[in-house]
Amino acid sequence: MTLEATLKEILVEDLFLDVPADRIGDDDGLQDVLGLDSLGFVELRAQCEARFGVKITDAEFTPLHFRSVRTVADLVRTLRAAAGDHLAVPK
């Protein structure tokens, strides 16, 4: 499963977005297209930290990094690479 697919699963199953995962585009805006609210962004951050084993600092928790599935996935990849973790996405 790709990192993007895992993020879509999180959005649907853990954040209860009312959009099927296969209908979420990698570049769909999390707020303006998918309707994620401020609490949803906080929960997405927490889920990313727990599922992917990364620490997202306040400086990284920005609209630039949390604009779409693709930008969140890019951030997670960057953080994992910085930590030296090039393994597959954990289940």
C-alpha cells in the first residue's frame, strides 16, 4: 500500500470523511475540497505520527504541508528519510 493510499484510509476510517477513499485525489485540497476542519487537521497530524513513526513539529504543521494528500505524504517521506527510515509503510 502506498503512503498516499494509507493517508486516504486514515481520512476515511479514522477521521470519518464522507468521501470514499478511491474518490479522493492526491491533490484534492484537504480543507477546501474534502472539508477537513481544524480538529481534523490535528487528528491527521497525530495519526501520521502514530502510523508512520514520525514527529511533526509545530513549524512543519503548516497549511503548506497539510494542503493535500500529496503534500502530507511528501512531508512524511522527508521526515522518514531524515530519520534514516526507507522501509515500506507500516501497517
